[in-house]
Amino acid sequence: MDGEIATITLARPDKRNAQTFATWSALARIGESLPEQVRVVVVKGEGPSFSAGIDLRMFTPEGVPGQGSFSSAARSDGADFEQRIRQAQAGFLWLRRPEIVSIAAVQGHAIGAGFQLALACDLRIVADDVSFCMKEPALGLVPDLTGTKPLVELVGLAKAIDICLTARTVHADEAMRIGLAERVVAGGDLDQAVREKVTQLLSTNRDAAVATKRLLQGARARTLEEQSVAEGIEQAARIKALFG
Ligand code: CAA
């Protein structure tokens, strides 16, 4: 925590920040207990990779100690496992709250759950060595950590199908071109680039930023007429707060 800025660091660089159920419940707990003053949340990974995705021990019969494995889950009631997935997704969903802007600082590999964690954030600032890969379909799985909707919204359906169903790698140039990344910088400049974006984001009025994000998030689901009405409602509340 640093005033209005919270930074979450995946800190298992020796295992390329592979994620487990414990990672996802820790993320959910951070979301639940985020202090009200926080306006910007930065998600980053220590070491050469942002995150190599799910901990591959989940696919072994032994699993991750204390957290089971997919083979034990396969034997359990389907509804139980769906519930576990919902809990894991809770670690990602809060990053879209209107009260905050979330930024993923992504270097190296962002594979599977790592790609989806980057997609869970509002903005992605990436190093020039970034490689995004939605590996799940190659492993017989689907991306289920909330990544499919933001991916389609960012790059369009055709490109999302291409990226996911080939499980190919998207490098920095393409990420920038198709709207996956807001900015590409040299690896050594990533922290500075994120700091600059945080400063810009903190330069606007807090309540106006929250209301504007809420409007932007609702825009796709509304008609132009409905969106105009929503703008009017938000603006009336702003004017009342500022001059009332
Ligand atoms: N799970 C567990 N351990 C992992 C890991 C993972 N996903 N990724 C890397 N590691 C470990 C390696 O086993 C290795 O450990 P040791 O030093 O003990 O041998 C260490 O991290 C370093 O890995 P590499 O030597 O392979 O590092 P690299 O820089 O040469 O390669 C990499 C990095 C390309 C990411 C490579 O490690 C890799 O391909 N990892 C697996 C990626 C993967 O398939 N992830 C699953 C995605 S699907 C998903 O996430 C599913 C879902 O949400 C449902």
C-alpha cells in the first residue's frame, strides 16, 4: 500500500509465478479488504515472467499440497467444482470495480491463468519481451478465470478465436496493434512506465473518475439513447456534489 496505490506482486519467480487456488483466494481476500482510499491497483510479477499460468502440479494425481488436484476434483460432485471455480474467479473479478483502475505490468510469459490475470485488469502496460498465450485449449481445457469476455471485447471475436483455438503466442508488437496492450516499453522501463500511468490516473477527480468508469463499462450494453440518459444521471449527481 502506498496511499491511493495498491501493488500486488506475484512473488514466486523461481516457479515463474505459477498460480494455485491459494493465489486466487489471496487475490479475492485482497479485493475484499482493499482500503477505501485506493484508486489504482497495480498487478505485477517478480522475475522474468509475469505468470506461467496454473501450477502444473494441479494436473498430477498428487496435486498441490493442501489444495488437491484436478484428478481429485474430477471425482467430486460437478457442482462442488463449479463452486470452486466461482471462488477462484472472485480473485479476478474485483479488479474491474469502478472505484479503482487496475493496471497489469506484464513482462515475459503470461500464459493461461497468467494471460487471464492480465486480462482481468483495466489496462496492460507490457515489456517488449512479453508473450501472451491462452494455452488452455491445447491442454483440453477452457479459459475459465474470467478472461474470455475481456479478450473478445479488446480484440474482437475473430482474433479471440484465433488466439485461443490455436494457443499461439502473441508478442509485444501484435499485442499493441490489436489492443491487448496500452503501451510497450523496454523491460527495464516497465516500472517507470507504470508509475507514469498511475500519476496520470491520480491527476483527475476521484468521484468523477469512478462515475466515468461506471459509464464506460455500461456503454456496450446500452443503446446510444440509454447511454445518453445514463450520462445525464451521472452528471446531475456530479453537479449536485460540486455546486449543490
Ligand atoms: N507450474 C508449475 N511450475 C512451473 C510452471 C507452472 N505453470 N511454469 C514454470 N514452472 C517451473 C518449472 O518447472 C521450473 O521449475 P524447476 O526450476 O524446479 O525445474 C521453473 O518454474 C522455471 O521454469 P523453466 O525452466 O521452464 O523456465 P523458462 O523461463 O525456460 O520457461 C515457461 C518459462 C515458458 C513459462 C515454461 O516454464 C512453461 O512452459 N511453463 C508451463 C506453462 C503452462 O503450460 N502453464 C499452464 C497454462 S494453462 C492454465 O493456466 C490453465 C488454467 O487456467 C485452467
